Amino acid sequence: MPPLPAPETGRRALVTGGASGIGAAVATRLAKGGVHVTVLDRDEEAAAEVAAQLGGDHLAIDLTDGPAVDALDVETDILVNSAGVQHVAPVEEFEPDRFAFIHRLMLEAPFRLARRLLPGMYERGYGRIVHISSVHGHRASPYKSAYVSAKHGLEGLSKVIALEAAGRGVTSNTVCPGYVRTPLVEGQIADQAQAHGIEESEVLDRVLLARTPVQRLVEPAEVADLVCFLCGPGTDSITGSAFIMDGGWTAA
């Protein structure tokens, strides 16, 4: 299979949550295509390590700190919003502070980053914004009120950006994987077992992949390839769209 098209060599990318999981895979894939990548993560040591491997830069920042996001001294051609967390609990037991934290990280931070970076993209007449959403931006699951609502909001934000940026060389799209083999997914197995009253060994088959015809986790590299395509040539008219890679979950 020939390699997927990549963005023009010399472009700059900012990847949030880039120190691990999907973010690290995206940063690696873009760098292999000749893009200069800045890895943004709250874990400075891990971000610096990934950036060093790629010959890029790193930024350590807490994306839930709005003023800090607004003050970022960075310009980029490509923004990939990948940072995220998960918390599993029934609505009546979900701590409001935790709910608000997840929304600040996964919805407000992408808004603030777009608000900060779009003027430069407009001025240069080029920009690619890709939000790592989720199948949960289109379908709900119990015990994930914050995550599901944040991802639904991210889908709406992406479409608004796409409409406002139309004709200015900037596109905005979402990539919506099912369960991906990442620390975020692995870290929720115990919580899912407790919430559903089952053994941890049963979570993958009975909960995570229960609605997925293709019975396997998505690999981070698969997500990264799709992101790279959306940032590559011939994609000027691909905007305001959601690209679902969920193993057939939403086909039913």
C-alpha cells in the first residue's frame, strides 16, 4: 500500500496531548511527513522526550488554565486537539468539579486554541484543524456524562469553525474513533468493571467492544494516518466533516 499523502514539508503543527496515546502517534506521523511538530502536554518530561525523538519542540501547559492557553506564544499551520481524560460514574454520583474539569480540557481548550491561532491561519491563508473526537461524539454510553457531552460539543465547535473559515484556506474536521489502544482506555477498565458489576477481564468484550462488529481496539497509528490525510494535499473542500472509525459501531 502506498504511503498516505502528507502535509507540505515545512509546515508547523501543534499537537495537544502529544506525549502519549493518539497524540504521540499523530505527532510521530506528521513529523515523518516533514512537518515540524510542537508537542503540547502537561507532562513536561514526557512531552520533551517525544519532541526530542521527532526533532521538534515541546510545551508544558495545563490546558484547563484558560489564561495560560490564551497567552501561548506560538503560531502554527496545523492544530490537532488530542488531549483528553475519562471519568466513569453515574450522573447522580458524578462530581460537578470533575464534570467541569473535563469540559474545560476537552471543549473549552480547543475553543481557546482556535481563538488564539485562527487569526494567524487566516493571515497566511492556510490552516488545518483536526479535533480528535470520538464515536461518543455521535453515540452515548452510560456513566460518561462529561465525556459524551464534551465530545458532542466538540463536534458542534468544529462545524462552526468550518463555516466561519470557509474560503479562507482553513479547514476544521473531527476524527471519531471507537475504543483505541491507549492509556486512557486501559485506565478505565477498573471503573467500568465497578460501574457494570462485572470482572475486569470481562470489560473489553462485554462493555468496550460489545457494540463493535470489528472485534478489536483501534490502533493509534490508524487514527494518526487519517489525521495526516486530512492535513495533506487535496483536502481544501473537506471541512465541517466527521470521520468515524469505530469498527462498524454506528452502522447498526
